[in-house]
Amino acid sequence: MTTLTPTRRAWLDPVHRVATVGWASASAGAVCCVVVLVAVFAPWLAPHDPNAVDPLNALAPFSAEHPLGTDDLGRDLLSRLIAGTRAGLAGPLLVVLASGVAGTALAVSAAWFGGWLDAVVSRVLDILFAFPGLVLAITVVAVFGTGFLAPVVALSIAFVPLVARVMRAAALRERSLPYVEALRVQGFSGRHICLRHLVPNLAPLLFVQAAIGFGYAMLDLASISFLGLGLQPPAADWGLMIANGQPSILAGAPQQSICAAVAVVVTVVSFTVVAERLATRFGGGR
Amino acid sequence: MRALLWFVGRKLAGVLMTVAVASLAIFAALYVAPGDPASLLAGGHQPSPDALARIRAQYHLDDPFAAQYWHWLSGVLSGNPGESMVLGEPVTALIGARVLNTALLVGYASVLILGIGVTGGIVSALGRRSLDVAITGTTTVLIAAPAFVAAIVLIWVFAIELAWFPVYGSGTGFADRIHHLTLPAVALSLSYLAYVTRVTRSEVRAAAEADHVAAAAARGLRRRTVLRRHVLRNAAPPVLAVSGVTVAGLFAGTAVAEQAFGVPGLGSLLVQSAARQDLAVVQVLALLLVAAFVLVNMLVDVVNAVLDPRLLRSGESA
């Protein structure tokens, strides 16, 4: 009740919101914000050069100098984790953007024109569905070579059917609504109706799809770098760090793998929790 | 029965078409790639003119595209898919030496997923509340454990600290192989297992709350009969569908599990060949994995249709 009175303090507003959101979503949201900020300000936040080698200090445990210890070449793990946020977020972001645009374009044109175009698009999507994303990614890497871009392109292709299937169903629903017919009677072109009305109305659903896909894309990309098919050493990348740290586990120094694994899991879980929250808020979802 | 045969036939046609299109896409990948297909097939390094000529002849690279594709496909179908130029071995020999490990790994992981996942879900849905809380809590954590994370944690705890299991390799003899494959199978199945547990739990819950179950109990049927005939039977199709999809997904997942534990299998061969740009091997393996994925999905659809004949009539099943 008191929150509605004019005397309420504006700075308390976020606190009230957090209280209604629940602690799980709130902390997930906080983690997401922190990770994004770290990615933006990575070069200024890292206490050391992430690629500075110090063989005399290899596999050092936690200390004030190296809060998370060092890896097998004596590189500071905290700095490498921080540097790794950039590739870690940029990859999934590109995947959801590319698959979102391509998937929506396919879905809306299939739903709008119907007929043979719809049939062809649906068949192609069904067949794409049969490609496990990881196999597709590995094949594309075999053709184009390892690096940042090849896995991103491959995953974008693998995500298109997931986006397009949901968007096509939604576009079909939207198309049958009276406002579309009303616009058509007024003489607006199909392109105008699609771009100015249909797609904007589908935008919240697309946003939710992208948010949910973000976590999965991040996991898949981390798997690919773990397999050694993504960014190559000495790049600071979480999946790569997990794989590179594996021999050190045998030497009794699991910190590199464990820190990077925790970073991946916490980030993915946080982004997914926030995405699920958005999905229930905006409807649609799954 | 006729409806079922018709259903199987339709599904089989779909599988064949998907695999055919997949094979075309996989073969065409050679032409999307920058550079000369012959040197790509040779592994992208500096091949000798002699080796290039051999590849040109083997793949009929001087023929039109359709003829090349046909030669490759008929080679694959007749069990002679060519030779890895990088390793200097026939692709069939490379696959033959590794297929058993992958089959064992996928089988082991499936048993874990179906055995523990489904049992856990049923116990969680029908058992004591404390058990339910424990199982739900555990699965919440495990669902977020991707195979590569599970792998390093398992290596750290069970192979190094406790030294219960070997770290690398595949072992010899059946018992030794199972011993070697335990950690990879657990790593591969953990998040799927948790997911199947959750799905089973919610499906069994939903089935147990149906009115006809209360009616059956009110008629005085034994609890065991009610559970078996009315609850579990109704919960089975969705659980089976989900488990089937996860088992199909295991084929792709073997890449991570085998690579992490140094198990020589098809998945690790695919990864290593991709890193070497050994396209001759990658093409065949990718096609195999896609075919396995599609086939398992089809089997699940058919078993589901047997369990729930209503699916036979619907044009499209999930």
C-alpha cells in the first residue's frame, strides 16, 4: 500500500521490484549484468595481461597476486577469465541475431505467401532439424577451418529451424487476425503489412526466442572450443581454458578447468533463468 | 496393423529423403569451401602432385558434379567410401576400429538415462516427499552440467582424487572396456538423465492426478494395478518420446565425451579429422551420425505409435 503513496522514495523502487521478482531471478539478472559489464570493460578490469607468461609461477594456487591462481604457463587465471567474457558473449549474440533474422524472414514469407513456398520452407526446416547442431558445426569447421567465425556461422544455421518453426506458427496466427485484412482492404502492400505490422507484432516472441537461444548457443560454442575447433591458443576463451587445463588436473592443479567451467555454467544458467522469466512475462516461450 | 505398416512406411520414406538430402549437402560442402576440392580432400596441406592425381581419380573430380556425387554416394553405400589422405588409411578401417567403443558408449549412456532417469522420475513423483525434494534438487543442478563440464569434474574427483576409474583410453576386453567407459558414459548422460527424470516426474504426476485413476482406486483395484495399468501406461508415451530424442542426441554428444576421455571412437575421430581438415573422413562420419540420429528418432516415433495408436491417424507427429 505504502508504495503507492506519493511519498515513496524513488531510489527504493528497484528494491521493491527485486522483492517481487524473487531472489533466484534477481540474482540471475545481477549475474547477467555483471558479466556484460565485465565484457565491456574487460581490458581495464583485468589485473594482469591475460597472455603474460610466467613459467616460474606456473600452476600457482590462489593468492593475493593471482586471486584465482595461474595456469600451466603461469598466466593469471582471473585475467584470462575476464578476457574470455568478450568472445563468450559475442559468439552467442551473433548466433541469436543471425538465426533470428534469417528464421523470421523465412517464417514470415512462408506464412504470408503459403502454398508451395510454405511447403518447401517447411520441408527444408524439417531436414535441417535432422542435423544435430554439433555435427553441423564440426562439418563446417572441417571445411572452413577453426576460428571464431566458422562455429558461429554453423550454429546460426543450426538454430534457424528452431526459430523459424515457432515464428511460422505465430506468423500464421497473426496473419489470420482481422487487422491484416483491414490493412489489405485499405490497399497497403504485402511488404508494408509484413514489415510495418506483422514483424513488429512478432518482435516480443522473437526476443524471447533469442533470449532462450542465447544460453544454448553459449553452451554449444563452449563445447566447440572445448573440442579445439573454435578459437585457437593463446586466445583467452572459456571452453578452450577448460580443455587446456585438463592435463593440469592430473598434476593436482584443477583450478584452470574448474574456474572456466564454473564461469560457463553460472553464466549460462543466469542467462537462461532471465530468459525463462522473460518468456513467462511476454508469453509465448515454449 | 495396416495403419501401422503405412505409418512405418511413411516414416521410412521421410528418413530416406532426409538422409539423401543430408548426403547431398555434406558432399556439396566441398564446393562451398574455398580452394581446390582435391587439395581439400588431401587435408588442406601441401599434397604431392601424385597424391592429387590419385584423389582426382578416386573422386572422379574431373566429372560433372552429379556424377561425382553419385560415385561418392554409391561408394559409401557399397562400403567403400574412399581413403583418408592425411592418415593414409581407408575410411572403413578407421571407422571399423572405433565403432564398437562408440556403440558401447551410446548404449551405456542410454541404459543410464532410461534406467536411472525413468526410475528416479517415478520415485520422485510417487515416493516420499523428502525423496522428491532430494531428487528435484539434484536434477536442478545436474541439468545445468554440460558434458564437458561433467567430464572435467568427474576426471578430477573420480579419476584423480579417488582413483576409482582410469583417466584415459578405452581398455581391452568387455569388463575393462565398461570400466573405462563408465566416466565417459556418466559425463555424456548426466544432463540428459536429469532432464528425463524431470519429465518423467511431471508426466507421472499428471497421469496420477487424472479422474479415471481416482475412479479405479475407488473401485477397489490394488494400488499396484492402478499404477501399472492406469498411471504408468498413460505416462509412458511422452516419457518415451523425450528419452528417444535424448538418446538420438547422444550420437552427437559422443564427440565431447570421447574427446575429453581420450576414447578412440567415431566422435573423437570426427573432431580430430575436422581439426586436420580431413574432409574425406568428416563427410562419411557426419553422414553416419545424421543417419543414426534420424533412424533412432524414427524408431521412437514407431514405438510411440504402437503405445498410442491415436498417433497413427494424425498426419504429423512431434
